[in-house]
Amino acid sequence: MATRRRDRMTLWRDSSLPDGLELLRASCFDHSYPAHFHDEFVIAAFSRGAQRHRVLRREGVAAAGTVMIIHPGEVHAAEAAARDAGWDYCAFYPSARFLEGIADDVLGGRGELDFGSEVIRHDPGATRALNRAHRVMTEAPDVLERECAAYEAFAALIARYGQRARRHAAPGTARAGIRRSLDYLAAQYGGPVSVREAAGAAGLSEYHFMRAFRAATGLSVHGYLTQIRLRHAKALLAAGTGAAEVAASVGFFDQSHLIRQFRRHFGVTPGAYAAACR
């Protein structure tokens, strides 16, 4: 007999907030996030249960009262620490440009915004503040009120944990060949891509390329390309493009392929995401 999924997840993009800020509210039991990355920061506040995660190959547990901050490009995966308990949390995905603008005023100085290597902070006060801001950004009909909630919440977090650091190489930029392959995937995501073509862009043999690519990015070539396709899919869905057209545009075989990958990575269907964005 099929088991009913207990997950309750809502993911959407608010185009009225800076850089189309994406937000998530979730109560997870059965869902597990595969290894993936975001082009944006991940800021999450946990209110119930516990999540077991792996960020850049480091494992940890986020329990109620903790705040998680993941930098753009850092590969991470997650699941319930205890399956029957699950976990509740809210998350924000602000662009680096958005947070850098706030950091210019809050921190001053030079260098890029950096929250250090510590992914989890036990900070019930910050957790409550982020949850309050998330509720405002979810429920307030006034755009100005939502914007103020975002700026104030992120400014407080930057003041508490942020610092200026020398610009560091993002995952995948250590080798010029891998960088060329990343550029190739970013340009060719809408059509079929082979290992031979991606390796050719890097100037490496296929097997050497696959090992070097995973070492540099933390993902397989296919996994990385899927992330690129899903990022473009979200932008099109938020703009009102139908799922079938989106699937064809970003390189998935068909609509069902898009739905499977979207649900696997985000816990919601493309249709649910598009409806929430509207």
C-alpha cells in the first residue's frame, strides 16, 4: 500500500523584492534533498525537529533554535535527523548582490561578504527574528512592509555574523579547464550535452575530466547541468511560462522529466511553484 507523504512545502519567488527574492516554508518528514547548490545565499531558521545535512562534505545537524547560512555555490544535501520527527523551517535565498549592498552599510570595508566556515549557529533570538520576517514577507500585502522586513532581518544577521574577506575562488574555478567546461554547460544547457563535448571544452580526457569536475564542484557533470536547467526553469515558471514549454526550453526530455527533477530537488511541483509565485 502506498504511503502518504507527510511533507508540506511551499516555495515561491517574490518579484517585488530585491532580485526576485525566493522564499521557502516547509515541514519535512520524508523528503530528502539531493546534493545541489544555489547561486544565492541560503539563510534558514529551524523551529522544530532536526535536519541532518552535509555542506561541502562536512556533516552536521540543525535543530530547533538554530540558523543555517550557506554561501553561494556550496554543495549541500539534507534529510531528517529522525525520520518520524522530521523538521520545520523557513528559508530565504537572497542574491549576493542584495546582501553585499546591505553589508556595504553595515560592515563597510572591502572584500566580499563572508559568514565564515561555521554553517550552523545556535541562536534562538535570530531564529525568532527570521521567522517573524518570513511571516511578514509571506503575509503582508504592502510591498514596502515586505521590503523593510527583508532589509532589517538580513542587516541584523550580517551585523552579528558577517565579515569582509578577500575574494575567494568559487567551487569549480580552481582550474582553467574546469572553468571553461562550466561556461560551456552554462551556454549549452538547453540542448543535449555529452561528456565528450564538456571534456573537450576543458581540454581533458573524458575520465580525467569527470574526476576533476567532481573534485572541483562536488557534483557529477550531469548533476551540475541539472542544477543549471532547474535554475532557468524556476525563472521561466515564475514569469508564467507553462511547464511543457519550460521543459523543452531548458533541456529536459519532457514535462514529466521536469516534474520529477523539480520535485526531487525542491519538494514541490513546477505547477505549485508557479502558482505560489503568482
